[in-house]
Amino acid sequence: MNQESFIHHCLQLTGNEQTEDPTPDSLIGLFQCFRPDGKDVEGIFPDTVEKQDLLDRLEELFIAAGNDRRPDGGRDAYFVVRQPAVLTPERAETLGLSWVDGLRLLAELDGGLGLAQPLEANLRIRVLEGIPPKHPKDKSEHSNLLRCVQKCAEMTDRLAVGIEAAALRPAYYFIACDPFLRDYLMWPFFRPTTGRTDPLHSYFQLWKHGVKYRIFEESQIDLYLPRQL
């Protein structure tokens, strides 16, 4: 099956088949079509060795996000965790440090360009609560650490993958417009090429608890827990 045929196959599953020049962007919103419970999503994937791992991760996603109905009666365009389970600050810090270890593994994929250097220090994880401030729009105001973390989110762009992974990449990204969530969900595709087991598992645990990260310093990552009512 070539990429065009695979895209047609995915579109047929959702009743949105395009007959002219389908591209990976044609699959944006694909996973939203299987909400709220992910029923029949297994039909997307051919029977390959990574299929069950991919499905297990998507099941975690659907459970974490739950129903896509908003309180006002509309529907979420993206997967949003509206009722995250409570996460203690101590557990958040542990997961944050584990995520940093995963970032170091991703940074090693840069081919010796020195990307990992900002991650080599003893980074601190500060756990806060509430709505996080935005990073500066002006990238010249970004810390080296923030730029490094953002580059880590691009490491899988350069990996050689099969037609399914290449076709599904935009659909995975637009699950929540989060490249780290995308890469966690897609990691079974990347594991054979990278040799890394699962560097973003801890990030997913943070995400499903509604945690956001912010970086304003060179040796500290702030994690914002949802405010507990």
C-alpha cells in the first residue's frame, strides 16, 4: 500500500473520502472522528508489530480526555483533559525530572550538534499551581533551555519512518497541537530507528493530569498544576 492508498483508507473509515490528491494534511482531525471512546480506531493501522502499542497509547488518550462535549454544548476541536486526576507536587516533580531525562535522550538524536548542552546541568523542577504565563513572543527573549526543549520537539522530524507514520504525523499533532504528546503517541513508529525505549512516557503522565510546562530560566523548568477547587 502506498501513502495515497493509506490516506484513502483512513478517510474511508470516517466517511470523509477525498478522491483528488489526498495528502497527510487531509487526515487532520482523523482521531477526533473516533471520540469519545476510540471505538474502531484500530481499523486505521495495518497488522504490524507496533500496532497494539499504538492502540494502547490511543486508548490512554481517549480515557484521559473523555467526552468531547464542552459545558456550553459545543464540541472540542482538540483533545482536552477537562477533569484531570489530582497529582501531588512531589509526584509532579518526579515526573518532571524523568521527562528531563527523556529530553536528554531526544537531544542525543541531533547528530552531535551540541543540542544537549543546556540539558546537562542539574536542572530544577519547580511545581506551581494555576494558569501558567505565556512564553515571550519574541524568540530573542527565550532562554537557551527553552530553545533546547523546543528543538527536542523537532527531533523526530528527521527520522526515517514508514508510509503510515509519515501520513499520520499531522493527524497526531493536531490531537492537541502538542509535539511531545504527538511523539509519545507515535513512539512505537520511532523506536526501531532511535533505539530509545520510551523517553516521553513521563511527559504523557503530566499531560493527562493537566500539567503545563514553562521555562523562563536557564536551569529551571516550571510545572503548573491545575488549580484544585
